[in-house]
Amino acid sequence: MRHIIALLCLTLSPMGIAASLQLPDRAETVLVNGKASQQQSSVKLDLSMPDNMQQIAFRYQARYRDNGSQNNFISDVVILRFQASEQNYQLTLPTINSASRANQFNDQPTITLTDNTGKSIVFTQDKLMKSGLQIGRNFAQEIAQYNGSGAIAAIASAKRITSKTTTAAPVAAIVPVAITTEVTASNNTADTQVNKTEDITQAEISRMLDYWYQKANTNTQAEFKAKIN
């Protein structure tokens, strides 16, 4: 009798949720709830987390024709965090058919998340950024550092954030640790600061400026434009 009761208790104990996420064509997952993943092309992901909070990191791959030639587009790694229940979710991404639309997606990814009934689901999104060569990235290590930073789409900060927010992520979340350390240490002397700044390419600086500009609200963007003018 005791064994039967114990078995029933084990059966009725909460073992986490059973949810799934339908990915669109050409969306490649690199992380699912902190674990490395490599699935693409209309895949349905099985999701399970004890607190129902899901964190998916993916890249959008597309091909488009520009001036008579075929072009390949691979987006930055997008982080998507949302509260899930026992149902299927659908991720929808915009069509990439030109260089301008590809750049627009990288600057500010447009994502739609819906449930079984087509209702829009509240989510938080961010990007997992790394400067320099993108070959051989350790995404599991990067997302662990990202979550530890308490950034807007981090799992660690999920209980403190209950709705979608446009608050900018901490610098540590989008600027590599090595660069952040160098810039901080360079405050000792002006000469060292100049030398360390030169190590950061103009392309990286431009990317960071674009990122923070998109994170800013309308008033801050207007003030920034006024300063440039």
C-alpha cells in the first residue's frame, strides 16, 4: 500500500511544463534554455522548464536577389524570452528580400509570437553580441555570462520582469568582456585610453552606436540627432 501511495505521489508531482515552439523556415536555434542546440527549417521545439520561463536564442538565415546576384544573410543571434504554458507557440519572422531589410532586421529584429489561438504573446528580446571573428563561438558560455549580467532577456532576471520592456541592456551584455575590461582599465591614463580604443574597429563602434540608438526612446534619439547636427 505504501508503495502504491508513493507511486501516485510521484506521478502527480509537477515535472515541468510540456510546451512547444514552432520555428519558421530558415530560423536556426543555437540555444534552448541555456543548452546548445542546432535545429532549423520549420522545426518544432519541445520546451520544458520548471518555472515555465523559456529562453531561445536563434539566427535568421535568408537568401535574396540584389542587382541580379544571390546574397546570403545570417542575422545576429537573437534572444527570445517568454512565459509558456502547456500549448504550442508559433514564431513568425519578416521576409528578407533586400539588403535594406536584412540590415533593418539586424538593427531591430521584428518578431511575432503567438499561441494556439493566434493571440500575441508578451515576450522580451535582445541580442547575444560578440565582436571580432564569429567562428567557433561558445554559445553556452556566452549565454551563461549574459544571464549572469541580469540583462533584459536573461533568465536570472525573469522574476523581476513581468512584461516586455525596452530598457537598454547593461553594457556587459552586449560588449564583450575583454573590451569592457580594457576600456575600464584604460581610465588610468589618457595615452592608454587612446591605445585601447584603437583596438576596437570602426565597424564595431558603428554597430554598438546603432544598437543603443534603437534602444533609446524618441526623446533620447532626438537629443542624439541634435548633438550630431
